[in-house]
Amino acid sequence: QVQLVESGGGLVEAGGSLRLSCAASGGTFTYYNMGWFRQAPGKEREFVATISWLGTNTAYADSVKGRFTISRDNAKNTLYLRMNSLKPEDTAVYYCAATSRSTYVFRNLRDYSNWGQGTQVAVSS
């Protein structure tokens, strides 16, 4: 079972940028498709972005498309989420997650079996 640890969250002004990282250990990183999800206070956890095991396929939530970029470095066992043009509504705890590798990409959180502990992102207006 792969273990996941997120980092890179923080407080940023609207319009700013952050890059989240998710370090994987205890498993073979290329066995997994990866995803980013987020959960704002009082709301359900929602899909943000996902990437296939080779990095060839990606998908994004409409709310972040064009602003966020998901990527992975399989040599470093690390997943990234570059977030530009941040908005106050992007404020949430961001989680990375792993699911079995596939050429398809998965948006449903129920497809993911391994989760990190989350990192807080706060965007001030």
C-alpha cells in the first residue's frame, strides 16, 4: 500500500500561485493513477484533477480548468498540482489520492483507495 504525504499549502492572496506536492512511499508509484481532491468547510470532498500513471492523460474539474496543472515525476515518486490565479473559493484542504493504474482517468473519489492527510490552502480576497 502506498503512503501519501502532501505539502506546499499555505495562505496566499487572490491571484497568487501555489504548488502542492504529494510524496509517495511504500509502493511502486507507477502502479497508480493519481488524483487531487479538495474539501472546503461544510462541503463534501470534490474532484480537482487526475493524471494517469504515465502522465499521458489528465482531467480537471471545470472550476479549475485553465488555472491548475497536475503533473507527476515518476523518478521522484511525486505528484504535483500547480495552482495559478487562485480565488477565495479555492480555499480548502487539498488531498492527493491513488488508484490502480489505467489509461483511463478517474474523477470519482470512490475509485481511490489511498489518501494523504491533506494540506490546507487559504486564499484571501
